Amino acid sequence: MHLQLSAEDVAFREEMRTFFTTEVSQEIRDTVAARRELSKEQIVEAQQTLNAAGLAVPNWPVEHGGKDWTPLQRHIWHEEMQMAHVPIPLAFNASMVGPVIAAFGSDELKERFLAKTANLDIWWSQGFSEPDAGSDLASLRTTAVKEGDEYIVNGQKTWTTLGQYGDWIFMLVRTDPDVKKQAGISFLLIDMRSEGLTVRPIELIDGSVEVNEVFFDNVRVPAENLVGEENKGWDYAKFLLGNERVGVAPVGSTKRVLAGAKNIAKTAGPGGTSLLDDPLVAAQFADLENDLLALELTALRVVANSTDGKPHPASSVLKLRGTELQQAVTELIVDIAGPAGLAAGHPEGSDVPDWAQVAVPNFLNYRKASIYGGSNEVQRTIIAGTILGLRS
């Protein structure tokens, strides 16, 4: 089965491909291709390159820098970016807080934040999860008490990805403890340089520090930093999470990594022989390639059937299978590396190839993929109810 693009969409795809492969820094693209961690500076530079060309936030309203593209064009933009080893615009800015401010923020908040958010002049962090409020996010206990023209915030957030770089944090806080838990939540913007705010790193299984805890001890926040109405934050959070889950299946990047692994396997056998001559290894590649093709076609069906800006229910299938395949590909690369995969962290000059040194850290890091953006267990429940019509 082949996707038949219109002449206009073929031209659009070529325009995106040319831009991504010629205008974004080769050093940044090489870092992504090598599956190495990008620096803060590289992430900022990549997004600012896209934003200068009007390509950073196409999902936003046109008056705030977005593009009047079709869903298929947004899909092509997303896939070609991944295939070209270009970092996706920072999700906290581009897919999360930006659309919320554009849809629900005051004119003052839009003027103050949107342009800087699109250009990554402000690095946003996400303050949703808490130690006892992860999948059950509505159980959050961080409070914001109104005192005059300020809110006093106390509590803790956790798993704050890249919070060590954050300039501002968008928060879900409890502003009314006496109503149904979903009804007493507000959406607040907080300067991370505020007195009483502390960021503490969490070391992950791969040895990296990618996530953090954030503590709030009587942090004073101007009431003007409230997005929308007080106690309506749960509605805004659902809007945000709907945006977050669109494009959550990284088909383009997974295809790219799998193709790279196949190329490596051609000379990774004893004495430089091809592992693809082993029928079991060849079958693993074939299975993953077929599964990715099926996922890509499902993604296109979702694009074609999403209406009114709302994700199609099958987006949960994309998230579930997309992350499973992402993890399967990282596991296959560890298998190809064999004992060389134990060389993670070897000093420069090691005779272990770079791809093998990052194989195990990437495998370990991507255990997170089945949790973030709505855990895969939650996605199975959504699929059971909205697609299969099953009820408990």
C-alpha cells in the first residue's frame, strides 16, 4: 500500500525536506543522528532556526505565528523533520503552554509570552505530576491561596523534564479544596527564579539527569499570571494533553533509527560480516519494518479523520504502538552491539564504536516512553472504551 500525495503535497514535502537538510546546523543534526544528548544551546538554536522561517509552531493560530496548513501538511512537516535529524520544537513551549495561552490567556499574557515562547527565548517547564498525583493527576495537592493581588504557592512537583533549564513553569495548582477535585484546579504561570522555588535533580536509570523535583515554599505569584478563569484549570489541562498526544508516535525518528541499525548490522558480525545473513536477525528487521509501516498508515488515517482540532480516538493506538516500537528498536540495537554495549561512558579514543557506546543508555532511557504522554496502561483503557466499546 502506498500513499498517493497530491502534486501540491509532494511540493510541500520537498520544501520541508530541503529546508531541514540545508538550513538547520549540521552539527546539531549530526548529534541527533548519533543519538547523543543535545545541549540546551543546540535545542534553542534549532528552534530559533525553525521559528525564523515560520516553521516552529504551525499548530498555533495564524495570528500568533501558526500556519493554515492541512492536517496532512502538519504530518508531513513532523515526519520530514524527524527523518532529517532535526530536533522537534520543545514540546513544553510549542505543543503545551503556547496553545493554552493562545486559546485561554488574556491579551496581556498573549502579548507577554507567545512570541518569546515560539522563539524559545523563554524555556518552559511543566508542573503537573506530583509524588501522589501521576496518572490520577486530579489528586494534586500543590496549593495556591489568593492573598490580595498574589497567589501563595506551596507544594511539590516531580518528573519535571529538563527543569534544570527552565525559565518559567506552567502549573496546575489547587485553588479550591472544598469542591470536586477536578473543579478546584487552576492554571498558573510561575517565574522559576522566584524566591522559595527550588529545583532538585533526579538521576535516571541510564545515569542522566533529565528530570527534576520542584519545591514551592510560600512562592508569591502575581494574580495576573493566572491563565483563564480560576478553578477552570482542569479544562485547560485536558486541552493541553490533547495537543501533547497529537504526534506522540515518533514514526519518522523510529524509521530513521531502524534504518541506521540495519546499516550497522551489515558489518557488525564477526570479522565485519553481515548480521543480516542470520535469518533470525533479518526476520527481526522485517517484522519491525512491517510494524512501522502499519503504524504510519494508521497515523495517516488518524490525520485524515481528525476533526475540529480534536484528536481521533485512534491516537491512543499510535501512542501505544509507537512507544512499543520505539523501545523494540532500541532493544534490537543493544542486541547488535552485544558485549560492546557495556562500553557506555568509555573515554574518548575508545575502540568501541560510538553507536555501541550509546546503545545501552538509549535503551534504558526509552523505558520512559511507555509512561509519558499518558501511560500505555491508560491508553489501553481508552482504546477499550472509545474504540472497542467495552465497559467495566
